[in-house]
Amino acid sequence: MTKAERRGPLIGLTILDLTWVLSGPFASMILCDLGADVIKVERPPFGDVARTTGPYIGDQSTYFFSINRGKRSICLDLKKSEGKELFLRLAERADVVMENFTPGAMDALGLGDDVRSARNPRLIYAATSGFGQTGPDRSRPALDIIVQGMGGIMSITGEPGGPPVRPGVSQGDITAGLYTAIGILAALQERERSGKGQMLDISMLDCQIAILENAFARYFATGEVPQPIGTRHPLATPFQAFPTKDSWIVVALSWGVENQWELFCVTIGRADLIDDPLFDTPGLRTKHHEVLEPMLNEALSQKTTDQWLREFDAIGLPCGRLNDIPHAAEQAQVKARGMLVDVEHPDGFSLKIADTPVKLGRTPGGIQGPPPAIGEHTDEVLTGLLGLSREEIASLREAEVVFGPLPSPVGRIREHEVALEGFGS
């Protein structure tokens, strides 16, 4: 998809995206899906390290594919003075610059905030890092699991009495990406009033603290240390996954819905629980869950998940099947909402990936195309944004300031491994 063919509410927004791996690219993916022209600035010779992360289709990383779809790529050596100047000229024409380096990395390149803002006072500069730009840990490296551990979520995930458990997604990175996108949109809105850009400082650890608001609130209110409780809810019961005759079902009684507990008890054949004083209120049911849960497990194990879904739907009880990934993908609701989309790659294959969940009625966005090759759009961007001639770009390429398009690093790494194997034999 060309720049002119993009769709969504953020058409006309230009983002220089220096981010790599997951947290930053996830944020720029959100904005790209909504129509922004995201220009991925990659380093020679291998670009974003995520390009080497499996699984692969041929020489293409599906990990990279899923979060860099629809972006454009230029390959630029920022360690050279000519490369820095090109970047600053691009920043003059951009709305947003994004990076997720260790704090101080851009200053070390001579591309600090004072230099950038002098060239473009309207520039929004979004920096995502493990611990933020301030504080005693600002210079420490951090990956997803590090901030999940430090933030506390692993201490409350898993079964009671069990070891710490990492949630099944990289939510340390993804949560930071979500907050980065939110912060960029907020800064852009403020710029409409002031005409001025500003810096956005997102810490992955801060984001972990923010999403654990209930756990922190409960701790400071009661002094009790939150513990892992499986699929249960700390304040409502029943509100968890239960085994059925053939699989699992998730049931959640709503707060303040009249007679829901009574209807649930009658439906599962345990009307005797209605008048039991141990279970008279949501709070009492939670307090006595160790008594109640085995009874509910036994009752729900008598029928299949499909049978319970029909019966619970009939009484308006919130419930759902506990799906694995293949079954989640096949849900009629997911298909009706168009949430999984086949995207064609120039190498001749297609990959089904998750589309944006932001459904706008008048200016809908969506996946804007496949991911770029390294530096695939170097010439296009330098010509379109800076007006450079073919001769000027050729000179920059000869001086190894700009590159591209370059082949997938996966193939080159494999060739290197083969060569080493041959040498070793």
C-alpha cells in the first residue's frame, strides 16, 4: 500500500520510528493501523533484531511481520555525520519521533532533545524504556520478563501455593506500547492548542505498576499481600474457570444483578446453596470459596461446556468457553468482526494476523500492508520528504550512509552458519 492509499483517522501524520523488538514497534503498529505513515529507521546491515526472531516462513520472521505490517523502512547509519543530518532533516518534517533505547543513547549520538527541538519545535518525541528517563534504575537494561517480575504481576499469577508464573503474553512490552500510543495521541492533541511539541517518557515498570492498580489498592487498604489465586477473582465468587464434562467454561457473576446467584444455583442443580448463610453475599462466597469451589466443580462437571453455555445463556449469566488459540481463532464472533486478516507478502506467501480492534465508523483504519524489507523505502522517503535527487541518494549509498533494500537477515545468518559448519568440518 502506497502512502496515498493509506486509510484511517491519522492520515497525514508522519512518524519516524527508531524502535525495535516489541514495545516500541507495538506502539507504532497501533498508529500505523490507524493511518499514520510510520517510517521505520533501521540500522545497517541487519535492521531490527526482531527480523531474526522465529518462527519463519522462508527467510521472513512472522514475529516481525505481525507488528511491523504496513510500515515503510529506511536504512540509515546514524553514527555518521551525514546520517545524523539526514535524520534531523527528516525530523523537521515529522510529527513524531519514537525510540526505545536505553536512556542517553540518543544524546550519545548527538541527537538529544535540545538538538531535535531546535530543528522542529512542534516535534513529539516518545521515548519508551525499561525504567524511564529518571530515577536510580534509568540506565539498567530491561526486557519484558524483568519488569513483569519487578512490577509484581508474576507474584499474583498462577495457582495458590505455586511458583511465580509469567503471563502467557509479553504484556510488559505490550502494555508499554499501548501507553506509548496513548501518550503520543495526547501530546498531538495538546499541540493543536499550544503549537508546541514535547517529550513523552514511558517506563515499562511504571506501566506494570499502573495496570496492577487493584492489587496495590487492596494491599494499601488492608495490609494483606496479594497472592496467586488461579483463575479466581479476589473480590467476586464465582468468577473463574471451571472444568466441565468435556473441557472448561468461564463463569462470572455480575455485581448488582438481582437473583443471579439464585438462578445460577438452580440451573446447576444446587438450589440448596441459596439459603446457606456461608454464601449469602459475594463477599461471603469469596471468603468461603474453599468450601464452595469443590461443590461448584462437582456440579459443573456433570454436563458438557456446550450444554452449560446454552443453559447459562438462557438465564443471562455471563459465561464463555475457555478456548485454546486455534478455537479462539475459529469463533464466529471473531470472524464477524474481521479480527484475523490474511496479509500477502511479496515473497509469495500470506500470513493471518490480528487486525486493529479500533473500529471507527467514519474513518476506519486497518492493516495497511505487509512489513517492509530493510531499507525498502529509503529512496522513496528521501525523495518524497527531502526532495533528494537520484544522484544525491546514489552518492549517500556509495558513502554507506544509506542502504536498501537489503535481503532478510535470516537468510544471511543461515548462510553464515552454513559457512561456519563447512569450515569446522
